Amino acid sequence: MVIKSFTEELSVCKVQNISQFDFFDKFCFLGKTDEEISVVCLTDKVPENITQRDDGWKMFRIEGELDFSLIGILSKISAILAENEIGIFAISTYNTDYILTKSANYEKALSCLKNSGYQIKE
């Protein structure tokens, strides 16, 4: 399985509303529930109307479109990282999964995955 790494710094935030969120940016993710609105965006694009913010994240994704019948892909990756004491913030889209780790653990995370048989693509 191929893992695509990204170099951009990301932030995970809670916002009051989506009025200042740039949906046309290179990378952005919005999650809304009855309790909150969360966004993941490039750190230099964090909207002003945040209520909470956590900077210092980097991400990688599983390359290709994953069929919904595939089981355990995210579970295996998260288990490898958990065994190496690396926390994650996972985002799933229709096509694939994105995994964020704190920047301080990013290279270690990629190394652990490579040592477990994953191909790392930059």
C-alpha cells in the first residue's frame, strides 16, 4: 500500500461558523455535528472566528480510491502508530483516508509505516 506524504503545516480548529472558511484552498476539511463545527486547514489559512485551535500537524494519505468493502486499512495504520506512541487525527473522505500526526512525530510515523511494509511517496 502506498502512503503519500505532505509537507504543509496544518491546524485543527473549532469555529463559530463557516463564513470565513476558504473551501477553495488547496486542503480544507469541514466537520459539523449538533455540538460543533471543526475545520482542518493550512496553518497560514486559519480563519479569524475560531473558538479553539491546535497547530503543529502534518498529514499523509493512503493513495488511490479505497473501496468501501475494504476492511481494517485505517485500523492497521493506527495500530502501528499506537504501538510507537504516535497519536493521530484521522479524516476519511469518499475516496480515501488522511492521517494527521503532530509535526514532531511525523518523520517517525512515516519511518514506522515504511518499516511495516508501506511504500512512502513524497
